[in-house]
Amino acid sequence: MVKIKEIIEVLEKLAPPTYQESYDNSGLITGDKNWEVRGIMVSLDCIEAVIDDAIDKKCNMIVAHHPIVFKGLKKLNGKNYVERTIIKAIKNDIAIYAIHTNLDNVYSGVNQKIANQIGLKNTKILAPKKQLLEKLVVFIPKDDTNKVLDALHRVGAGEIGNYSHCSFKVNGTGSFKPNINANPVIGERGQLEEVNEDRVEIMYPNHLSRQVIGALKAAHPYEEVAYYISQLENENQEVGSGMIGQLEKEMTCQEFLAHLKDSMQLNTIRYTAKNMDSIKTVALCGGAGSFLLASAMAQNADAFVTGDFKYHEFFDGEGKTMIADIGHYESEKFTKELLHSFLTEKFANIATYFTEVNTNPVKYF
């Protein structure tokens, strides 16, 4: 039987928790990670009705995009929908796992799903994050370099965008003198030794630091491994907010709005006018993305698709970039498909359901 912790391990490879925003509360909210999984319910939100749906379908794990708990709870007496949802989940032994802004911030996450729905090509992260990469520099006897590099690559080091096995090496001479307590692989105690070594440099996401150093020490032949780690200022092109890409063909503004309405299955769009009647480059952000408008405009986006724009923020497009507010729920609703597809591929033997509950609290008349 599969345990909840195994589901979590796979989800956190898709969207590492370290990539969530500081205000977020992704992760296991209720339940025991050692429970056996009887069934999984996928939902955008986790509310009381979703708990009921999970009970009906005999699911004891809910994977939701939005956390039901954002702030600390001082009491659990059922005075609001958050407390009632948590109480019902606990009483029925249902685990709630949230995968929120960490799924927003990875390349293959929420925004890529929206881009696929719209049909964008040549996509990239709109606002990549900095200080998420580290560089390892290590000195390896030349005959062992490939063995050590293979070990580092197996744990994810040296992957940059669409390229893997990325590293740099230069050859030189390393020197050392083992003392009387050493157990050298090469050389003798008390004697100065010179070895033909490769200086190897390799980058990796900083959340993999423990695995990378563990792999390094396990594969490296020396008793004492000479290495150092640097925190990089570089942007991580695979992690960040929003996405930008190009339509297959240029459209007029009205054609684009009709295409957006159809591809995202929308009833309504709030939008601004654009000075030039053409749309080719489109930026987007699932959920509330007004904070990314400046980035979209700086990259010459013809349209910016997101949700939750406030009235005065619509003026900020300046007629240069069309703002298309499609709604918070509407922009993220296909996240359920993303999660369902991912989980059924990884755990084909576990029943995984979409919730039948429409959790959108906003209605239109």
C-alpha cells in the first residue's frame, strides 16, 4: 500500500516547498503522513463540501491548490468555514495537502497549464527568481572525475533549462600532505603528494544541496573532500512568477478575446483597450497577478491575462498592453487537471478523482 508520505515526496519533486512564497502555507495541513492512501480527491479549494465529496468517494487524501489554512488558528470551535472544514477533515481521518505558490512558481506548473490552454509557444518564466541556485566547486583526481560527475547528475545537479549534464572542468595539480592520523587513498602519511586533478564547477537548485553534497562525498575517493559552495545571484529561469510566450499567429484584439474565452471556457472577461489592434505576445499569471503587469509591459507583451485586477490598476496598461482579467478561479481551474494527470501517471494503482464541487465563491448574473 502507498502511504501519504510517498504521495507527498512525489508532489514535492514536482513543486519543491522551498519555492512557495513567504505568506503561503503549502504542505500537509491535516492528517498523518504514515496513513495508507485509500483514494485521492483533487480540488482547487478545500471546503466543507469537498470533504463531503471525499467521504462519499472513500478518499482519505485531498490534494488542493489553495491551502484552507493561511493564518494560525487559535481555536477550533467551528465559527467559520475554515474551522468547520478542518474539524470535519480531522473527524473523518482525511489528510489535506496544499500545493499552492510552489506549484505557481515552477515552470511545469500552473502557468504552463494556462499557456497550453491558450496555445502559447516559446514560453518562459515572466519574472524568474534570484538566489535559488548554488555552485559547487570540487577538486577530483582525473581518473575519478566522470564517476563523481555521474553521481552529481543523478541527484539533479547540472540541469539548466532544457540541458542536463552541464558542468565545467579545468585540469591542474593538487597538493597535500597527510598527517599521522590520516588514511589517504593516494600518497603516504607525512609525505607531500601532488595529484593530477580536475577542478569541476557545477550548478544546482539550492534545495538539492543536501543530496548533492551527500552524492559528492559518497562518490569521491578522498578521505577529505576539497570543495566549496557559492550562493549565486543568477536568476533561476525555471522558477518564478507568471509566464510569457507567443500565439501561433497574430490576432486582432477581438479575435484574441474570443480565442481566450473559448480556450479558457469563460463566461466573461474584463479587459482594457489597446492602442494597436494586434496580439501576438501574451503574458499570464494564474490567480492574482496584477503585481506582474510591469514585467509584462517591460517584455513588450501585447496582452496580460490574469485575475483579481482592481479598478485603478486597469489604467496602468497605458493602452500598450491589454489587460484581460478572467477571474481568479477561472484562471486556475485547469490546475485540477494538471494535478490529476500527474498523480494518475505516478500512482496508477490509486483511485484519483476530481471533486464534483464547484468551489468558485464568485457567481455571475
